[in-house]
Amino acid sequence: MSSGEQETESEFPEVPEGPLSVVEDCWMVGRRNPNSMLQCNTYIRTFRQFGGQRNVCIDPGSKLDYEVVRSNVEQLVGSLQEVHGMTVNHQDPDVVGNAQDFCEGNPEIEMIASEEVWRLLQHNMLTPGRLRLSPGRTRSISTQQPFQFVPTPFCHFRGAMALYDPEQRILYTGDLFGGLNRLGRVHLLAEEDDWQGIAQFHQIYMPSRDVLRHAVREIMNLQPRVEIIAPQHGHIITGDLVGLFLERMHELLVGYDLLSGEWDRQNLSGYRDVLQRLVDCVAEDRGEMKGAICVMRCETGKKVVYVKRGVLPENVGSHTNKSGRDASHGRTGYRRSIGLCNSNGGSRQLASKTIHRITSRTDGNHRIFEARYGA
Ligand SMILES: [Fe+2]
Ligand SMILES: [Fe+2]
């Protein structure tokens, strides 16, 4: 989203400026742009020890915001030369656009990134004084390594790395938990209504619910418990919203999940054709079919419905499961299946029960498009 897209800044008088305090020794120094639907957050965390201080920049931010970021850092610590460390969640331009400016501001700066991120990021010709590649998941901190590294693979880059600061119980998550905002709504701390923008952002930029679930589980396992989620976009999540938004994130369908539903809708008439052909095949082979038949999508590859051996003619999509029975669908890797259920002898009542059993499983993983009796 470019600046100056729609309305003028004067229409939004409530725009916070300058470094914004998150908690003591942690500041958000990014620009609040009321004309944009995407705010980029850059953080400065100050670690104090033995009378000295070490300032670390988390996600240096977009070139579009450089002047504001520089000015805020100068207000806070004096100059870019006083920023001793820099971490990057992943290599997108809204995260690392200002990285070289920080390198030039302090030629001794230590940069921390995952190996996967650095492999790509080095093409920007960055010149950090020292490079530290994060070693995957860590469970402890030290003076040299004040954050725990929490990989959040595919959220949204393979090598995305969240950082946990157990002292302040703040988790810096990069794009994960980032959100879009309505124009002018650029407050720092999230409110419940802000979930809409978070969901929308994830639906666009995150690949699938599975990877979100993995990340949520990793976050839930952190000790001590996370109290603040500080993403690279939008609002900082605090208080009861941390648990609430983690729960919602666990259930959110995004990216491929949504695309796949769209394809299913487009392919529905094709599924119906196949369904009818299955009915015809069975009728030709076995006489009139009295069982239940359905078209369903199985996302997880779980075995859901079985048919008795021999009911399906060969080459119409029957798969054998471990127990030796024919499973009408469910082999790992099959995302869409045609299910045929004979319902044990073909009574209409049993068929009805079977359809009920199948359709009662229409959670996010199993979706029924159509269920009906054969013939
Ligand atoms: Fe990104
Ligand atoms: Fe981002």
C-alpha cells in the first residue's frame, strides 16, 4: 500500500508520533501512516547490564518509512551508531529495506537471521559488521544471545524466525499476527475488532492453516508464557487478546485452504459427473445400487468411510487401507475423493445412517458436497 493512497493526513488527527513505548526498554519506532492499510513495525529493545546498554533493532523496516525510523531511533538512543544489533524475521522489502542504512550507521552492527533468510538476503549486498545465523529452535538465552529463536516455518517464508524475549515475555513474530488496518486506525495496542484485519492479512499472505497451527503450538509451548505478541505489521497484542487470537489463528483458513475451496466450487459439476458414472458402473456390475454415495473432499488424508471389499468395480478409485478393507477415500495425499458407501447391504435406512455419519464430519478437514442414494 503506498502512502497518500486515499485521504490526507489531516483527516486523521489521532496519529501517534515519535518512538512509542511498548514496555520499559522496548519501543516501536516505525512510522504510523494513517493513509495506509499496512503499518510496518520496527522495534528497538534495550538490554542493560553493568551500567552499559545494548540496543537491538528488530526488523529495520521499509525504505518508505526510513526518515521516520531514523528520526525515532535518534530520539531514542542518539544515533544509528548506537544500534548494536539487528534481527530480521525474513527477507521481504518491508522488513529489510532499511537494513543497509543500519549497517552504515554502525559498521560494527551484529546481524541475526536464519540461514534460509540470509541465503537470499545477502543478494542485497548488506555489510553487517558481524553475522550470526540463528541455530534453529533454542530454549535458553545468554548475554550474547538475549532472545530465544522460535522458527515459524512458512509463516510466511520457510526460514521465518520469531524471537522470544522471556524477560519481558514479548514474542516478536514478523508477519505472523500482523494485520491490515482501516485507514486512520493506527493505534498501537490491538483491540478485539482488529482481528478482522489480522485474519484478512493472513488469508492473503499465509499459505495454509496447517503451518499456522504448527506456529501456534510452538508459541503455546513457550515458557514462561507469552504475554505480548509484537508483529511486524499493525497492532501489538496484549492481555486476554493473546490467548483469544492464538485460538482464532489455530482455526483460521487461509491461502491454499481458501483457494482449494474455490477450486472445489468450480469443479462441482465435474464431481457430479463422476458420481453419476460411479453409480452407473456399480449398477451395471451389481444391479441396481441401493447404498449411499457422496462426493467429498478430505484434506487430511484420514480414512473416513469404508466400503465392503468388492463393491467397487476396479479402477474407479477404490484404495485399500491397512486393515485390508477397501476405503473409498482417505489415502494420504488425496485431497479430493469420490466416496462410495454401500452401507452394509443397501437398506435405505442404513444408507441414510451412513450419510448422516459422513456429513456429521463436515469440519474444516472433511467437506461434503453432495450425498444421495444410488440409482
Ligand atoms: Fe513478509
Ligand atoms: Fe511484512
